[in-house]
Amino acid sequence: MTEQHTPPPIALENVSFAVVDLETTGVDPATDRILQMAAIVIDGSGNVVDTFDTIVKPESPEQYVHGAEHIHGISEAQVANGMPLRDALARLRQMSDGKFFTAHNARFDIGFIHAESQRVGFDMTVTSFVDTLQLARRTDAERTRKHTLDALCAHYGIERERAHEARSDATATAELLFHLMREMNITSADQLDDLLS
């Protein structure tokens, strides 16, 4: 009879997270558009492996309606000179492939990614993801604090260069993820299924 050995847990540093943030013209993926995109790839130790951020040029500039500039600070001229939407989506897919797709209020970002992908006939579907908003709620069962990115950054002492700027928000979300994983006692990759939505 052979002795059964339990394989050692996979170390966190051997997995990667693609932490994504979008800025959009509004809140409805059916009518609004992505105008800025960022992804920060980090390993399970929190080391930055790769970064990507760009202003996004819409697929149909003649149909584009600029909006929410008072929030994100991105001008219509910047959008006109941005990376074409299809190219930005291709880069995002390449960045996130094989990694844990992560975002704060992830369903919002994924809704826009799916809608914009359909507009340009691009195949990018996110079905499994880590949502730091949901994790923050799980680690605060008594609802003793707010769970916006602003509030959580203040709670954990996370510094951001500028709110509502995709790269800054993605970087802050990456840092937030590790605070939340520590609170959840996530110490090996074998536990990461507990994070998935």
C-alpha cells in the first residue's frame, strides 16, 4: 500500500492578479463608453509585474458623446487621440489572460468590457473575477464602514495620486486587495477560490 502524500500548498507568489480600472462617460454600458483603461499586474507577493494604461478612442467617434469630464478630468481632445478601442481591449485581454481578474465593483467594469467588446466584434469575456468591493463587505459583516474605494483607501491608509484616474485607482485597488487578503487569512494560492465571484 503506497503512502498518500498531500502536495504542498502553492505559494501565493506563484500566482498573478490583473487589477483593472476603467473611466467611462457614464454608468450605462448600453449607451456610455470607456474612455480610460488601466491594468496593474501583480504577483501574490504584491510585486508589480506589468502595467498598462491608456486613454481610449471610441469605435465610432461620430457617435461618441463626451461625458463626466468633471469627474475624470479627461478632455474630448485627449479621447480623440487615444488608443483605438479594439487595440486597448486586445492589450487588456493579453494583460489579464491566465491571471485573477480583479477590480473594485468588478461587475461595473466587466459590463463595460463586454459591451465594448461586442461593439467591435472582439472576443473578451470575463466570467470569473475577484471583486474588492465584495471582499470588503465580507470582511465587514457588521457594516461598520463604507465600502467605496475612497472610504477604503482612507480606512487602510492607502495613498492615491488622484481619484477617478484609471491607473491611480487600479494601483490603489491592488494595494487594497492585499489588505483584504490579510484580513481573510489568505496565505496560499489554494485558498484563492474563496475570493472569486
